[in-house]
Amino acid sequence: MIKFLDNKLFRCLSVFLFLNSAILPVKSSSALAAWAIKTNGVLELRTKSNTNLKAYFQKANQISGDRFWVDFPGELKNPRIIKGNGPIKEIRLGKPNNGKTRLVIEFNEETYLKPLTWRMVGLDQNRWRIKLFTPKYPFKKIGEGLVVKRIGNIKSNKNSSYVKKRVHEYLQLPNVKQNKFLVVIDPGHGGPDPGAIGIGGIRETDVVLEVSKIVKELLSDKGVNVRLTRRNEVDLDLPPRVSFANNTDADIFVSIHANASRGKRRDINGLETFYFRGWRGRLLAKKIQKQILRVSPGSPDRGVKQGRFYVIKNTRMPAVLVEIGFLTGRLDARRLQKTVHRKRIAYAIAKGILEYFSKLG
């Protein structure tokens, strides 16, 4: 997992975007719509939907103190400097170059920071959060705009708790008994077999391998034993994948793929999950399908289906094959080209698996 390192600039890892909300940003050419540094040391941002952020940290020098900043697409119309308080020296909003907006937070000298632990987390397709520090003394909240917009038909005094509860519930992956379950994750294709080739040359093998590795990391953090049929770009035929799963006596087998339409039609998009037999296989497929749809608003639901794919037909445990989108589809390909969406999909698959285990007890 990528993290910040002192004295160098590193791109921040933006993970786990999900909910289906379509909050509209304020009218601005900049993708930054609102921001707030809360009294608990958390920076929250609201942006245009599906914005790619780049976040950086730099240690203090003779001119400036420790600085954290985020770059957004689109130009800021009104550059400005906002005086801070407590651990925050000042906030600067400017235009580092044409077509960009930069939000800089400069800290006072005595502020204790641990950038190695920082992670930017996506709360939904519009909102982001990062814990920058733990305050030693009270200070006033600093910000501009409304990070959490009102939800219709919900009283304003209940809005905050409603949204926080919804986000909290989704961020909490289900807990399962430690070291009880073994999962085999199968990234489709590999090596000389790239699988589907989509818009802009995006390759199925690259997408599904990255997604599979993130799924493994998430499940491992929950105490699930996970094994991958492949960890890199190697040529792996179908029978060895099945033998690997059967020989490890796994509880479930999940094969991850991306689709392509005949004629590479850009209007065909959608997600689907296949199983071969049994109520357990169907249950696993339904749990995963439900979650991947949540992180792909607007992408058609192609459903849970029975399929006769070799890898799910010949494995002895409940097995599913997940198609996470069409690399040839205009909507799906645009999303799957972005690492941030691959992380959303991985999170959704992991959640579906954990919900399956929780259901079975």
C-alpha cells in the first residue's frame, strides 16, 4: 500500500469509493467544490464526481513549515490565503499551473505529524477524507463550502448523523472468525494471454490482477486466508487453476474477469456474476453482484446467471466468475482505466465475500 514518505513527494493512495449518490458540486471550473479541516484533525473534501486527486507531503525548510497539498483538475477562479489557528498556520488555494487547482495546508512548527500513516480514503464518488493529525489542544474548524450536502426529505438536524451512519456502515467490512476461511482468488488470463483488449488498449489481464491483489489484501486484513492462482503476468492454463483450488481445499473460488463485446460496441456496458451449481454458489454470486453494482452507478445490472465456465464447473467448492465491466464499453472502460475505480471494485468483491461467510456463520 502506497504511503507518504518524508522529504519526497508521493502520490496519495485513494481507496474504496462506493455509494451511489450523485451530489452536484458548486458551480466552478475547479473540481474542488468544498473542503473542511475538522477539529479532530481530519481534512474532508467534496469534488466533482470521479475526480482523480493527487496528494503530497513535504517536510519544512527555511522558508515554509511542513506542508500537505492536494491537486485537483480545473482552474481556481479566485486564489486566496486563509489564516489558520491552532496547529494550522495557513491554508492557500491557488493555481500551480494552467488547468489545475491546489489546496495547500501549512502546519505550525510544533505540530506533530506522521505522514507515513496517512491515507486518502474515498467516502463516495464525491467525498474524500484523510486524518492529518491528532490535536493536542482545541482549535476552530476551518473550511469553505458544504462538504456534506443536504439530502432531500431529511430534516437538517438529522442529516449529519444519517450520512455519517450510512458511510460508517459501508466502510465497516463484515467481521468473520479469524483464520477459519480459505479463499482462492483467480485473476483471469495472464502472460501471453491478455484477455479482452478495450478502449485505449486497456488489457483485461492488467485490470483483474490489480483488483485481485487488492481483494487479497482486504480479506487478509479481516483474518481470511487468501491464495492467488497467479501473482504476476504468467501463462496459466485453466486446469492448473482448478487443481490449485481443489488441492488447497478452499472454501470458495472467485475468478475475476472483465468483458468485451462483439464488434467492440461502446454502448454495451454492465456487470454480471456467474455460478455453476448449488445454492451456496448462487448466494456467493448474489452477494458479490449486489456490491459491485453499488460502486458502479449507471452501469447496467446484467444479473446473476448460471454458467458453464471451466474454472467454476470443475472446482469442488462454491465458485463464481465475476465480470467487472466491459473494457470495450464507453462507461465501464473509462472507469476501469482508473486505479481508483479498480479499488472500489475490489472493495465491493471483498465485502460480498465477507457477507457470504457471515451469512453462513
